[in-house]
Amino acid sequence: MDLNVTYLTLGGHLEVHKYRYLYFIIIFTAYIFIICSNCTIVYLIWFHQNLHEPMYIFIAALLINSVLFSTVIYPKLFIDFLSEKQIISYLACLLQSFTFYSFGGSEFFLLLGMAYDRYVSICKPLQYPTIMKKTTVCIFLAVAWLLPAAEIVPSAISSLNRKLCSFTLKGIYCNNSVHKLHCVPSRTILIYGVFIMINVALVPLLLILFTYAKIFTVTYRSSREVRKKAAETCLPHLLVLINFSLLCTYDFIIIRLESDISTVAHFLMTLQVVLYNPLFNPIIYGLKMKEIHKHLKRLFLKMKRRCCHH
């Protein structure tokens, strides 16, 4: 099979010919907002010395991950909305699917890094400077970005030379449903896929929940001040975690029940998977994290003053 000339049709789009400009404006506006809001908070963390702490470095990494995740999906959506045919080459489809799940896995590991940072800060405050050193943070970040990618690579490579019997993907971007196009379903890919899901999503998720359970057990017995600090710093992370876990469950349901979901429901569900998290992460951290909120307010006041002077 010549990969260069094998094209797939993205059949999950809903009446593109009718609403193409509306879709384009909505998604383009969302993408600009994602880039601006995420990058603003990353800039504040980079610029202000008092935000050069592990917790904020993990937040910056998570927001950068959101921008990368969006960049994998959105530019292709722009092209599709404005094109007569919504097609993608098989090779590009595998690459999009690989990066989609790779950054998705990274999100879980970054949230695990945040949970561990909060656990050490609240439950072992005296050991915090020795445990959460620069090296520890760098190791966490390297593992978060490299491990999911390294685990997903074999699955993507093994799909490269598989014979296709169907060329229409029921979706608006490429995900694991690409395996359903193969003439002969591979048991190996299926089993390995389950292994990846357990390793990249389920294990980090269980570890995160266990860590927060430990934090809340410790803070429950502590003073009101400690409880307040724990709630202030842990709540945003938990909101992001719940939001992201629900979206991953969504993605899993979409692939499993592909034939039983109407095109409208499928289209709306897939849009939510790529819209929610990158849009809400900066809002959650910008409003709920006291220090970030403080600097954000100052930045807006500065910009307001400049506009008034002009």
C-alpha cells in the first residue's frame, strides 16, 4: 500500500456546506482564545520570580500541553471547514492520532506531578525543599512528555502497513477509530491499546486519586488554616482532573459506540473533547489560583491604563 496516495474521508462533519463559515468562526475564535489565555498565564509564570515554584511550573507545563494538543487538531479543522472535501492522508491520520493520545497521556502525568507536589507541600512541608528540587520537577516533566509518546509509537508503527478495507472515518479528527478501517482487526494492537490505556491513563488517575485522598485525610485532622490552603491549591487541580477524565471517557464511549450514536451527537461529543479542556484550564487556574489571579489582575490594569492614555 502506497501511503502517499491513501486518503481517508473524515465523515463526522455535520452539514459543512451549509454551516462552514459559522463552524470556522467558532473554532477559529476558540483557538485564538486558547492560544492567548494559555500563553498569558505561561508568560506570567515565566516573568514573575515568586511563581518560579514547582506548582506553577507544572501549571505552565499543563497549559503548554493544552496549546500543543489544540494545535494538533484545530488547524486541520480550519482547512476541513473551508474545503469541499474533508480528507486526510492515512499517514497524516496516524500522526494526528499518535500526537492526540500522546499529549492526552502527558496531561495525566502532569496532573500526577501536581498531585505529588501538593502532597509533599501539605503533608511533608519540612521536607518539601529537599524533595521537590529542580531535578525532581525536570524528571517529572521529561517522563510526562516522553513516556506516553514512547508507549504509543509501537502501536502507530504497527498500523502503518496494514491493509485498509474502509476509507471513511466517522469523526472530525483521527483517533483510535482508525483501527476499525483495517481489513483484519489486529488482536495485538487491541491488547496493546488496552495496556497503553491502563499505563498512560488509569494508573496515573488512580495514583492522583490516592494522593488527594491522603491529602484530605491529613488536612481533615489539621487546623482550619491548613484546610483552607489545601482547598485553595488542590481544588483547581481536581476540577481540571475531573473535567479531563470525563472527556477521556467521552472519547472511549464515542469509539466503542460509534455505530449507535447519531451523527449530530457524535459531532457534538467530539467537539467537546477538543474544546473543553484547553478552554477551561486557563480560566480555572486564572480565577482559582490566588497568586496567578493577582498577577493577571495587575496585567489587565496595566493594559487598561495604557489604552486610556492613548
